[in-house]
Amino acid sequence: MRTWNWILTAALLASMSAAAQQAAGSQPSAQPPAPDATQTTQPTQQATPAPEQAAPAQAAPAQTAPAQTAPTQTAPTQTQASQPAPIPPPAVVAAPTTMDQVVNLFIQREHGLIKMLANRTPVVETYLQNLSADPQLGPVPSEDHYFLGRLDMGETVDRKDYLKDEEKGGMQTRLLGGFQKLYKVQYQPVGFSWMVYADRTDFDREHYDFHYVRREFLGDVRCLVFDITPKPKSGRGRFLGRVWVEDQDFNIVRLNGTYAPAPRNSYFFHMDSWRLNLIPGYWVPSFIYSEEGDFSAGVKNRMAFKAQTRIWGYDLKKGGKDDELTQIRVDSVTDESPTAQDASPLQAERVWQQQAEDNVVERLTNAGLIAPEGDLDRILQTVVNNLEVTNNIDLPRPVRTRVLLTSPLETFSVGNTIVISRGLIDVLPDEASLAAVLSHELAHIVLGHNLGSKFAFNDRMLFDDDSTYQNLGFKHIPEEEQAADKKALELLKNSPYAQKLDNVGLFLKALQLRAPQLSALLTTHLGNSLAENGTITRLSALETQGPALDNNKLDQIAALPLGGRVKINPWSDKAEMVKAAPVAITSARDKMPFEVTPFFPRLARFSAPVAPVAAPTTAAANSGSGN
């Protein structure tokens, strides 16, 4: 009997221990402290994306095979030790038969997403334009603000800014989207990153009511739509709005709404948050659009703005095969060619410059600021080749092009690599305008205006990501800028773009018209600015060419809105051209040059690349035919 009692006691203790562990694993972390002593309930912070499947390496059962885990276990490096743990696939659950079961499933999925992303620190960028009314063009930018940093997806969903600024310094610990100070609304960069989740800590039935609305397609994905409202007395800063839940694994793919109630003298912005299915098993936060203001007759706006928040760089710290020492094989090779000799002084100088160039590109890529090399680079490279070939330029090393992932309009060159920002590619109206921008940096290279050789010393690369802009810079002196402009005009006039420079002039005129209101968009952080004191200085000689800028001419497209050309994969950071059908412009308000617009990505489910199937051998083919 004693033995039987002991067995029952042991089983009871084991079941209680398992239940406690399960509860601890699903329990959301405690909310951070309130912004002020009077606020008893912390406004929760949000994140945008929701995953739906697991990482490619973990989709197959073979993921756990010893061959894949052995290199990391047998020879762990310092880098690997700090990398996020492997992404666990979501638990397989039975298909729901009622809407109540659907609610339970997407609540569970949301908590799984929060847990999966808890150790990720992606790059987050917010670009905001305050708005004022224009009789002809409607709401137009009156001033702008820019924030760039790293988003800690842990317990507080906090962010660490890359850009140091006195105005933002006192705001980093505040959790509201905006607050009123001296009768002026000040923006908190963290606020625009909230809606990565509906509720970071208390997304459950105890705090919210869920109401099914309808079914709806978002791109290729069929979704179930639910309205969510906080229960009475559930606390401040609760999500109030609508979510879209994909109907296969029941992950949230879109959130639209705000938070309520807000503390005194503070605001919760309205936001529209999108998630992309970029890895198997999960939809990850990607885009957040925010807008405030009403320009109806007689309405007085306390604040009016549009803002885009982009999140990328989730996989920055993930190691690859290059980190696995067991995968490295070195063969003994001796160079016996007749040209094997020491480098001449000029050769040594060029090798030194290339070493610095490679160090800079690698460091910026690791910081999540430059996209990995891809198809978009080859498109830019084609334009540079057109300029080189038609001008008989023969350089000792090829010119490379790379994409800076940020929004400010910026270009710079280091060694023989030309870097151009995503935002600048977005707003350029045509290939001739792109060629004009690239020609200026190509001119610096042709004229030997090499910058950055000091970065050949590798110790100069040993800094934290958030101090990148304080440690790197590639700005030319005014004399070199003027010489590069002169040379660029010469290159363009001998190029295939010579007959299309009027379009470049229109772009510069449109940029000059908006420059006083877009100081943040025109503030460069690594290279020379396109403008000085609100006046466009880059290629200013072309601004006088072409027809006058006329917004009433619907066929005159001088510049595009932000986001019109390039899209970034938030997980891998790869950049590619947007594939969008052309849309007819019916009024001057449709042009929106340099403006912020909402996000409406076409949602699609993750599909792993199909590996090529090897042709069967003759023996195998004969064996198969005999069955």
C-alpha cells in the first residue's frame, strides 16, 4: 500500500510540475512600468508581423539531424553563442469547428510569435511627414521627422536609436506615440513600433472581447476578420480595432486600430500593421502605417501627419555555414606563375583601398544598413556600365553598386563601390534620373576622389551597430563635389541618356520645391547632401533644363512617392524591384511626389524554393521501369 501511495504521489507531483512549466512557457512577461506615477496600467507595446510556418531549415524533420547541429556544438564561436536560438515550428493543432475555437487558436499563435521573436533585434525605421492643407494638392508635407534604430523584441519592445538627437533623447523611455509639451506635439519613436503585436502582455479573453465580422482576401490569402474591443476596466493602452487572421494556421496577418484609453496629455496614434510570411510557420512584422488629421471644412487639427515604419534585419545575427569551422577545407596551393611578385606602390595603394572598401560594405551589411548583393544591384550596375562604355572609361577595378536600406535621399562612394539609398531609388521617376544620380558618384571614382582608406584598419570596424553613423562617413570637400558635378555632366552628355536630361531637370525642380519641408528626408548620414540650406546643389546645372514644373499636367511625373520602386525582405534584407501594375493618374493630387503613402502589400504564403531534380542514372531508370 505504501508503494502504491508513493506512486500516486509521484505521479501527482509530476503532473503538477508539467502544468506549471506549461503555464510558465505561455505566460506573457510582466508589463513595463507606467510612464508616470498616476498610471497604474502600462500601455502595451506592439509589434507588426505574424508568422505562420517555421524557418526553412526547420521545416523538414531532418532539421534536428546531428549533421546539422554538430558544427555548432563541437566548435561554438563567440558570434554563434550570441545568436538567436533555432526557430521552433508552431504546434500542430486540430482544425477548429467554431469561431470560439478560431479565437483561441489565433491568441495561442500570437503568444507563440511573441516568444519566437523575443530574442530578435531587427532594424526599425520611421519616417513621418506633418501635413498642411493645399488648395490644389490637398494635404501636403509641411515638415518631416526621421527615426532609425534597433527594436528589442523582448519584454518591453523598446528601441535603441542609431541617430543621436537632443529632441529625441528625452523621449526614449516614454511609451506613448506622442505627447504634448509646450503646446507642441512631440513624437516618440517607440510609439510607431507598438503595433507589432495587438497586446504584448495581456492578449487573452480576460482582457478583450472578440467579434467575428466576415471572410476577406488579402492578396492570395483568405482571412477571417475579427473586431477586438477591450473589456471594461481592463486597463489603459488596450488594443481597439480589427485583425485579419489567415485561415490555414490561424495567424494574425494584419492589425488596424489604436489603443485606448490614453493618459492625460498623451496620444495613441491610429495604425495599420502588416505581417509577411517570410519563413515557414510564422508571419513576421514588416510595415506599419500611421495617419492622423481631418481636412474637412471647419475642422481644426491638433496634429496631422502620415508616417511609415519599416522593420527589417530579423536574421542579422543568424550564423551560416561560413561560421562552421568543421566545414572549412584548405588545400595546399603554391603560386608558381611568372607574375607572382610583390605589389608595386600603385598596386599596393589600390589593394589597400579595396580592403577598406570591402570592410565598409561588410560592416554596413552586418549592421542591417546595406542590402545583401542581389538582382537590384545588377540593375544599377547596368546603368553604370552604360555610362562607362559610352565614355570609354577603363578602370583598374570594376565599379560595384549596392543599396542602402534607409529612406533619406542619399548616395556616397567608398573605393569603387557606389551606394544609393532605397528612398532615393523610390522617388526617381525614370532611368535617366537614376543615371544622373549614379554619374555623380562615378565621377568621384574616375577623378580619383577615394575616401575611406582609413577603414582598411580592421579595428575601426569594431563598434556597436547603434554607433555606425558616428564611426563612418564619406563626405567630400566642396571642391571635389564641384569637380564631380562637372565630370558627371560630361559623362551624361556622352551617354544614352543625353536626350532625356529634361526629365532630370524636372526631378530637381520638384525636389527644390519640396526641399524646405523635407529637411529630414534630405539629411544625409554617410555621404554629401543633395541640398545645402534648403537649396539643391547636386547637379544644379541640370535644374535649368527642360520645361517648367506644372502640377496640372497629368503626364508630367517629376518624382514618385516613397515606396514606389523598391521592397525589402524584412527577414533576409534582400532588395528587389516592386512589381506593380501602372495606375492612371486622374488629378494632380494623385502624383504625391516624395510623400508618405499607406502600405498595401499583396500577401502570399511562404513557398520554399524548389531544388532542381537530378536526372536518374541509367541503372536507376532501368530498375524503375522493371517494376
